[in-house]
Amino acid sequence: MSTFGSAESGSIEADRRGYDRAGAVATSFDVEAIRRDFPVLDQEVDGRPLVYLDSAASSQKPRQVIDAVAGYYLRDHANVHRGVHELARRATEAYEGARARIAEWIGATGPGELVWTRGTSEALNLAAFSVGQARVGHGYEIVISEMEHHSNIVPWQLLAARSGAKLRYAALTDDGLLDLDHLAGLLGPRTRVVSLCHVSNALGTINPVAEIGELVRDRTDAIYILDGAQGVPHMRVEVASIGCDLYAFSGHKMCGPTGVGGLWGRRELLEELPPYQGGGEMIERVYRDRSTWAEPPHKFEAGTPNIAGAVGLAAAIDYLDGIGIDSIHRHETELVAHAVAGLSRIDGLRILGPAGIERRGGVVPFVIEGVAAQDMGTILDVQGIAVRAGHHCAQLVVDRYGVEATARASFYLYNTHEEVERLVEAVANARRILME
Ligand code: PLP
């Protein structure tokens, strides 16, 4: 049904030159070998090989992670911290070992700085609750931005409503960047919290988080929080050198299982903050009228945790580390440059987010005038291509850029340039079908 690829193959070459010009460096990145580690990729949808371009929503899992989770359940499972028997010892070692592995990977000074959560959303809710209790009250201000995922908006709205603090939004520039002048103008002695995304899931923008950290420190005594859901899976993150106080992330976006993630926090801050939820494991001693708390990070971890999830996430980190996060980032940048060059040639297609490839993570959101994003997603699906269509839990972003919704292609280590070409061809086809 398509003529796009064959009729314009010269243009595809031009796209490749486009991403070469964008500064891509030839690497020995063996994407075919990587793909063999991901069993789910080896299937057809509607008679065409699956092209999975929805990793920003959730990444696929390599066999190494699936085996680690299965191995844990097959041999080692028991509850952690409580038992005196062999399996409890093994489960505890695996669970706390996973914490240490991940803490090391993100540049924490020790495992005590890493609180397990169900993911970024829970990490940000924990931050809003505990920081809110300790530091925020009537007359103070919380600064976020128009670029945030709902997970980094709604918990702060709830805190603002509870505490009487004012929620303020840093504006965005027309080309999808955080407006740093506007942000700077919002910061002052009343600012108690600044909470921003490291990388936007709806625009792809990589924010200059260390530079913003300096701004926050210069102008405020605020707690500086980063939503790293789209950061840590895709680029080297050294939490200590960013200069933030708390950093949230999800395991399922970095080849790990669903239902596990974390909140990194500066040790002194974790010591200061009150607990988020009450229950087993987070206490030191319970009396009839009060309780005292365990040391952090356990103070924030009530109840039986997702032990298998932690084990799987540590296996995911080992896997990503084995390939090298810098190589993964470079590969994604090449794919994104290729996709931007190819999609830009389609009539009426507009790509949201920063023009400069170096400011864009692995996300390419686009709209075509006169075509509903949902219809675009559906037509891509019948061509075997999985993208997400909608507001991507970032309603303020689509409002800001005057669109209802976008289709979003997002890339990860297992995607190929051939898949980018299939995407471009399929979007051109979909446009033709939907505009006729
Ligand atoms: N923040 C950003 C930037 C995201 O992209 C997402 C998920 O898409 C989240 C927060 C929420 O993550 P989770 O659903 O894993 O809690």
C-alpha cells in the first residue's frame, strides 16, 4: 500500500545525512544483539513486524531481567528483614543488594539515601507529603513548571490546598524550553519547593538541571526536587553533582519491572523529613500513644516491599551498565535526529519540543494539521507501529502549544534506523488516508 519508502528513498538517505550532520558519531553499538535480549520485540502485529516506539510510557524487558525475577521467585523468596531463616536472609540480601546497586549507579553517597517506592508518582507524592509537613505552610510558595507530568503537578496542588501555600508555574518558550528568566523571577525567600522534570515526557526537552540548581541555591532556601522518570533511564545521572535534594524515578521505564522505583534524597534531608505512610518496618518502637521511627530510608518504607521488583531493577541496571548508558544515549540521539529529519518532510507535520537535538531526549511528539492524534495512533497501530497518542499526562503542555493531543514516538536502546524509516513511511501513509 505504501509508495513512500521506495519513491523517496533518496530522501531517506538525506535523513541519514541529516542525523550524521547532527553530530552523530559512528559507534559499535550492536542493536541487533540487544534486540535478541528482548523476546517481546520478536513478534508481528497485523502481519507486520512490531515496531515498539512507546518506551517513554514503559520500556520492554530483556531476558536478563525476566530471568532475575523468575530466579528470585524460583529459589529465594521470603519476606525481608524479619526472618531468621535461610530464605529470609537471601531475600534480604538480594533486596538490600539491589538498593546498593541502584544507589551506586545514580551517584548516591550510600544505599541509605535511596528510598524504594512504587515508581515516580509515589516518590513525588512522598516528597510532597513529607516536605510539605516539614517545610511548607501558608504564605510560602511551591514552584513547578508548565512542562510537568501530572505526577509532578497534582501532589503539589494537593499540598497547596492543604497548607495554604501558593503554587506557581514557570513558563515555557515557544520552542519547548523552560523559560529560565521567568523561572528565576519566581524564585525568592517565600519559595519552599522547586520541583521540575529532568526530561519532559511530552516535549522531550532536557532541562539544564545543574544550572537550575545553582539558581535555586542562589535565590532560595528551597528543597530542589527532580522528576527523573525520563532522565535516569536514558542518560548518565549523578545525583550528588546535579545539586538537587530529591530525585524520583521509575524502574519500568529503564528495562525493570513495573511497580518499583525510587526516591533518592540527601541523607540530612531524609533524616529531617517525617514519614509518609505508617505500618510495619518503618518504626523503631511502637507505644500505645506514639511511635518512633526507623532510620532512613526504612522510615519511608511501610509494609512488605516489592522485593522481586527490586531484584529485577538491579538486573536492569546491570544490563544497561553492561552496554553503557553513554552509548545508549548516543544511539537514541541518532534515532531522534533521524526521526526529526524524516518526519519534518511530511506536509503539515509539526514537531513539538526543542529544535536542537542536543536539548531533546528520546521523545518525538508531533501533530498534523487536520488529523486527530488518536486516529494517527490507530492507523500506525494497524501498520504494526506502537506509539502513544493523547496528552501524555501533561495537559498543560498541549494547552500551552495550542493542540488537543499529540502522537508521540519514543525511542530506546533496542530501536533501529529501519524502524525510524518505517515510522516515517507509516505516518506519511496515515496522513494520506486520513486527509483524503
Ligand atoms: N514523570 C514523568 C516525566 C513521566 O514520564 C512519568 C510517566 O510517564 C511519570 C512522572 C510517572 O511515572 P510512573 O507512572 O512510573 O509513576
